Amino acid sequence: MIEKFTNKLSLRILLGLFVLVSFALLFTFFVLFQTFNVYLFLVVVLGTALGWVFFEDSAAKTLLFIASTSAGTILVLIAVFLFLRGFPAFQRDPIFFLTGSEWHVYREIYSLGPMIWGSIIVTFGATIIAAPMGVSSAIFIAKFSPKWLRSILKPAIELLAGIPSVVYGFIGFILLNSAIMDYFDISNMGQYFAPSIILGIMALPTITSVAEDAIDAVPEHMEKGALALGVTKWQAIKEVTLPSASSGIMAALILGIGRALGETMAVTMMIGHKTAFPSPLFDIFDPGETLTSLIASQIGEASGQAVEALMGAGLLLFLIVFVLSVTSRIIQSRLQRRFRRG
Amino acid sequence: MSIKKLAGLSLVFMLVLSISSFSLFAQGQDVLRADGSSTVYPIASLAASYWNSNPPIADAEYWPASDYGIDTEKSLADYWASLYGLETFNVAVGLSHSGVGLNKVAEGKVDIGDSSAGAKFEFPEKTEEELSSYTAHIVGKDRQAFSVSKEVYEAGCTVLTKEEIVGIFKGEITNWKGVHSCDYDKEIQAIGRAVGSGTETMFRVNVFGSSEVSGLNGIDVRYGQNQMVQQALVKSSNGIGYPGIDFVSDDNPALEVIWEDGNTYSIEDQAWPLGRPLYMYTWEGTSKTEAAFLRMILSDFGQSVFVDGGTEYFMLSEKEQAEQLEKLPPIE
Amino acid sequence: MSPVDENISETSVVDKLFVSVEGKLMRRLMLALWLVMGMVFLAISTLTAIWPNFLSNVVISTLGAFLLVAVGLTIVAFKLLKEYQPPMIHFLLSLFLIAFSGVVFLFFPNHGLEIPALEGDVTPQLATISLFFIVTFATVWTGLLFYWENPAHNRQLAVQYFTWVSVAIPLGVLTFFIVYTIMEGSSVITWDFISSASDLMRGEIGIFPAIMGTFSLIIGATVFAVPLGVGAAIFLTEYAKRGWIKQAVGVTADCLWSTPSIVFGLFGYVFLVPRITGHSTLLAGQIILAAMLLPLTIATSTEAITAVPDEFRNGSLALGASKWWTIRRVVLPSSVPSIVTGVLLGVGRIAGETAPIMLIAVASHTNAPNFFSLSPPYFHLGPLFSEVDALPYRLYSIYKAGVGGSIHEAWGTAMVLIALVLMFYGLGISIRSYYRRNRGW
């Protein structure tokens, strides 16, 4: 018996199980009971250290496996907690919550209609600006620019994505808001129009870099074949490359839309925070509010039902972006499969 | 097992031990936390800045104790803390809204809740009994201005009647031409504050009679803080807003109003109808740490430096000051 | 059209429909319709520009809607217009349209907008939007005509020009933003501004706590995210045998990457804050930023490790090394530069995040986090459990509440923030290009 237990294999498994169970307990306590059990933590760390010293290979593999579940765990936690806190708002009166037109904190009436509409307007505006420019700059970078220029342009576009959104919002508020107000002779500062423009610029790098990857992924021999038939380069791109990359470009557009939809600070700083539908409905020069700016501007001061309603808004946002990114992922993986086969 | 591994193992041991012992005893530093109204913030943050800097008695520019009849050799914070037999501590002031400050102080997340509206106005649904745990300390007085863009003021719109103000914020008057005192053909941009802020609450109470009023459809944009209201007024040529008096400048001047009693008031008048006290609330009495900080603000020194000197707000009268000092626990 | 056209393009039902004689007629009809609409609309907007009381905005918006429909039809028409060569006159007409609407748009902006005689639901902005639409569509239309009118190489030039412009515009905007921020911000940048904290008592403003706060946030985030991300990548590339695991992790990482930053903030607010002290803490901010950095780390590390040639692994395994030893001594060292690049770019991104930390980690006017002291135990974790200031938050709070400085300090803060982000990006990009040039395989 004793020999069996001292057998390295079972000791390894025992230790591993012990540590894993302690880790699971530690995690469960933390999530469910809001306590961080230091003793369990000690057990986990010491057990891991022991495992590392004596059975490095299997300890490494187990740790790596746990690491690979981290992204999924976080995603699930986000979904669960937003759901727990936000679902009551949906439950009360889902149709009114999503389509009603009033957000009145003092009287505790909460509906997201105007904010959903605002998000749609702003995202639509941003997409109109970002989509054509993003795709055509991707074409330029991938196909028309010389190599040296390309090596400058790609990082420069990345940099565009790196400028913090709070800086975009600040510059937009200082320069764009009042400029638009003056030029179009509008009576208010916080219209949908100004953040749309800034969001267009912010969504552009996402579209460009993903679309550029998609265009670049099309095997060169396809285009070369067309060129050999005597067509111009543009004709080859238009008839061969772009159709092949179309699903990738589609994915890029979806990601860009997701980016614009979820962008927070720039919108919050530039929009007028009026929680009502614009009138007439498509007047992009009316002040308004989007889902993200609603959350950002009110969560700090909300209590009670307002928190639930804001969590509901967050949940809605999360779900929309989730669907968008899964869709784009599916499109992309189809594209990859096609070329792998071809 | 190699020496290397042993060394590694012992290192890990030491790390774990140190980290766990620290996380066992790890707490935030010993600080007095305040949070809440952006209107009270200038007073609170200035006071906290003096407190944390703790200038010595030699630094008479910032700690002129003898000017206020205080006889001490101690530094600023040391002196006020010593009144309650305490060691010096730090003060951190957060910034949100009156409602938040009041909620946080009740939840025990902060020690002092700054509010520019009384608790009973912020929480009209709560009973007297529920509100009785709040201990109010009035630290200064504000007057809410009706401030307009410079262009509007220069076009002659310098006096508004109460009906006009109601009309503008209800959306019944949409052009400056609709105001009796001026002929300025421009649409009105009515700038509101975030709901839940004391400024918004007191505006509703003073102008409309209740914080639960509905139909304020004239408000075009809402900003979270006084500063943004001021920014928006300065950057526009058609705006009107109701910031605290600290946020009025030459570029967004304050209006005179003709109130319902028929009198014309200017913001300089004692009887300005939108006056309001500025509160620092504590929860269930006032602790010694809280009292030490509050006593500094309520003293002659605090009133003249933090309220009169540092901001545009108004000091408490001597009677009010005595009343407020009375509420604090006696010094040791 | 080119032979490629015939081969590649798919023939749809619509295509078949329009090949007939009637189809051709229909195409022309649509084109004519668009032309007429365009002309009518142009006339109306001109009249409105000259004579403000001409039309109510209701009519204008109705026309605008018609215009949109017409444009849609036109696009369909052009899509089907495979062999149709429009005459020169169309081209000239469209040029005229552009020039004219441009003139109206640029020189009579206010005339064209104000419709003062109308009351009630008047939104003069609609007229502007409509004008804007005219200009845009006229431009597009001309572009299209130019495109169809000319021989192939001209089209190529046109396209090249167009794509070049669309790269130049965002880069122009980027340059403008940076230059403008430097111009506005450089006047407040002094050594004191960067190296000291604000002192309201003496009326001095400094952003040192915010700089240190941002650094502690991103260092903490990196410490949490990199082991997890790289570990996940190793597991996926070296151990996971089934494709679906890779797919699953890829999808979750993607979703995490595109999750809006404010949602991370909300999550931290309901999950982390009640579990860590109950108020905003540096630790909560680090964890949330780590969650945002994680997907990028996974993606770039996976890419980097996959790029290591299999010969490296096989060589090591053939010498009798274990799998883990091979990973640690062969695979990881060869992929470190790429991983570092990816992490640096990610850090550049999270350094400027405001929305997630706004609710869970920051407060104005806090001291710089100080982990070290001169007396035992020399190192303490207290700052992890209290609030910090951060550069993007400082900028936001100046904008929002005037806390911590005036507008000049805001520009200064923005400049420091941009410089910080540029530093990370520059570092990352230069490591990448250096490494690409000197890669061993």
C-alpha cells in the first residue's frame, strides 16, 4: 500500500487534484461569498510550487491549461454578473424598457428607447464615414503602396487606434462641437453629428487593418493570373481580389461597427446627454444620448432601480457586440477555410 | 533535487509568506474620505489641500494662526487634530454628486458626504426617521446664478422674470426674442445639470416647487458638473444655465431676476431667491476625526480662507457659525 | 468590359432580367429619373439659398427621402450597367452639379439653412443635411461616371487617387491632432508640472501622481495579463490537440477584445469593487485592465509561437529534451520579441483607457502610489488597496469638473498622455521591425 502511495504517478495526481480543488474552492468563495481566503491561497501557491519542483512537466501543462481558460472565465463572469444585475430591469416591462421614450431619474421611469436610437444614429454616421475610407485605405496599403510606404502606413494607422479616446473626446469637444455649432448655425452643442465624425475616425483603423489583412490573405497567384490576361491592376483587384476578400472585408466592417457602438469616452464628452428622442426622428443635429454615454455619465451617481436599468443597458450593449464579434469571427474563419482548401 | 531548485522553492516560500502576511494586514492608508457635490468640492478640496500640506507655524502665509487668535506652536493639521487628541491623518476628497455623497456616507464608504441640497430634498421619499441619522453641518452658502452666454448678455438680455425662466426650461420659450428684456434673434440653448446633483435638485425645488416636477422639455443638454455648464455657456452664443456662483465669470455673466413677489434681485443681494446652504453630512453623529476637519472649516480661519478667499461662496454669519460649532463634539 | 468581367461576375436573376431590351430601357429610365431628381433638388436648394422662404422643411425632407431612393436606384442601375457607356454630357453635367452645390454649400451656408418664416417643427439643419447629401452624391456620381467613361488605365488612376486620399485623410487628422495638442499643451509643460503633485494651497498644478498612477495601473495589468495570455497561447499551440479548443479560445478572446470598455467598467463595479474593500482601488483597476489586455496578448502570442518553425522543436525533441523543456528553452525564447511587441502595443492602448477605471480605480487629487518606504518592512501593498489618479482620468476630470487644473493643464495632460502612448507604440513597432530584419529564420 505504502509503496503504491509513494509511487510518483499517484502522488502527482493527488497533489494536482488537491491543488485544483483548493483553487476551485478559492475561486468559488471569491465569486459567491465575496471573500478571499488567504489560507486556501497559500495552499494553492505552495502546492503549485511543490508541483513545479517535483513534476515540472505536468505542473506546467496544468497551469497552461488553466491559463487558456482565463479569457473564457472572464467572459462568462462578465455575462453572468451583468445578467444578474441587469435582468431585473428587463423583467419589469421588457417592451417598455427597450422601446419607451422616457428616462426620468426623479420619478424612477426608465426606458432605453432614446439611447438605443441614439446609438444607432451615431454608429450609422460613424460607419458611413469609416467604411468607405477604411476599405479604400486598406486597398491602397495592400495593393498600391510601395513597400517602404507600406511599412510606414501600417504603424501609422495602428497609432490612430492608439490615441486614447479621452483625447479624441477632448479635442472633439474643444474644436468640433463649437465649430459645427457655428458653421451650421445650430442652437445646441451636443448633437449626434459631432461624435459621429470622431467615432468614424476612431473606427477607421479597425476596419483598415482587418480589411487589409483580408486583402493581403488572397493568394497572389490569383491576381497574377488575371494580370496575365492583360487587364489593368485595378481590374484584377476589383474582379479577383476584392470578391475573394469580400467576406473578410465584411468582417472588418462588422468589427468597425462594434467598435463605434461600444466607444464610450469620446461620445460621453461630446454629446448633450438629453435622454429623449430627437425630433424629427432622424435629425442628427439634435442633442441626445447613446447607450455608452448614458452608462458612463450616470452610473457614478445612480442608486436603486437606476443601477439596474444601467446594468440592463450594459447587458444589451454586451449582447449586441457579442453577436457582432461572433458573426465576424465566423465570417473570417470561413474565409480562412476557403483559402486553405484552395 | 538540485540546489537551484531548492533555492527557487525557498524563494517562492518567502514570497508567498510576505505577500500573504501583507494582504492579511493590507488596508488603505489612514484617511478621512469625503465625497459628493461638485458645488461643495472647491471648499472641501481646498481645505483638504491645506490639511494635507500641513504648513508649519513659521509659514505664516498659509497658517496665520495668530491672525485668528489661535495660540499654538503646532503645524496646521497637527493643531486641529490635537484639539481632539488625535494624530495627524490625511484627507481625501472625491467628486461626484450630492445624492452620491449622501448615499456613500450612509453606506459607510466615506466619512463626510458633501451635498449642496438638504437630505430631505435629495431623498423626498424618505421619512424623517430615516433621515435623522444624517448629521448636517453647514459650511458655507451658495447662490445659484442664472448665467447666460456673453453674446446674450450683451444683446441686452440682462433681466428675466420667473415666468420666463419657467417657460425657457419647460420649452415654451425657445427663442431669445421671447424674453421681454431683449431683442436677440437666436434660439435658446437651455443647459441643465445631471439629475441627482444638488444643483439640479435645488433648482427644481426653488423654481418649480418640487424635485419631482416633470416636463422640463426645454433643456437641450445636460452636463455632469458645473464646470461643463460654464464651458458650454462660454463656448455658445445662445446658452442659459444655472451653475453655482463659483462658476460665473465675465464670459458667462449672471442675470438679474424679477421674482414672483415683484422684486428684482441681483446675485449680489442677500435675499437672492436661489440661495442655499452647502452641507457636509456625517452619519450617526460626528466622530472625532470628522469633527477635527469640520472644526477647521467652521473656524474663523477656515471660513475666511476656504469659503471667502478660495471660492466665490458666502461665509456663515456669526450666529450660524456658532450654531454649527455647537453641533460638533466638544474639544478636549 | 474586360474579359475577366465576363468570367468572374455571377449572373443573377436581376442580371438576366436586365439583359433584355426592356431591361436596357429600364436602366436608362432609372438614370433619367435620377438626373431629373438631382436637377429638381439642385434647383430647390438654390432657390432656398437665395430666397429663404421658398419651401418648408417638410417638403425638403420629403425630397431628401426621394433623393435617397433615387440614389439607391442609381446604384442599382450602375451595378447593372456593364456595357453601357454614358455620353460625355453626363460627365460635364455632374461636374457642373458638384461645382454648383459646392459654391452654394461653401458660400451661402447660413442663407441656405435659415427658414425663419416657418414656425413649429422647423429644423433648418435638414436643409443643410440635404445639401450635404447633394454634394456627396454629386461627387460620387461624377466619380462613377469618370470611372465608366474612361479607358481602363484612367480608371486605375482614379481609383489610386481615391484610395490615396482616403489614407491621407485619417493620417492628416492624426498629424493635426498631435501637432495641435503639442501647440496647445507645450506651454504648461515644465519640470515641476511633470514631477510634482498639485498643491491647491499654493495654487500649483502637477500631474506626477497621475503619471505614477497610470504606470502602476499598466504595470499591474501587464503582470496579471502576460503570464495568463502567454500561457494560454502556449497551451493552444503546443498542447491542445483538438481544433475546437483553439476555436473556442479564439472566439472568447475575440469577444473579450471587442467588449466595450464601459462594460468592463460596469463589470468591475459590480464584481470587483464589492470584493476588494468596497471603494475604488488600484488593484481593481489593474485586474480590469489586465482583462482588457488579455485577449490581445493571447492573439499576438499565439501568432508568435506558431511562427516558430517546427524544425526548432523537432531538433530539441530529437536530442531527448522533454516537451516542456523544449517550449521553455527553444520555443519561448524565439518568440519573445513578437510577444513583447504585441504586449507593448496593447499596453499603449490600455494606458489611455478611462471608462473602465473611472468607476473602480481612480479619484482626483490622490497622492502618487508609494510602495516603498525607508523603514521596515520597506515594501508594502497598501497603495494597491487605495485610489490612484491616472492621466486619462485627470484629463477627463479637468474637462468635466475643472478639477486639477484649467484648460491649459488639460492640453498639457493630453500631450503627456499622447507622448506616453506614442512611446509604447514606437517601442513596440521598432522592436518588431528590428526583429523582422534580423530574424534568424
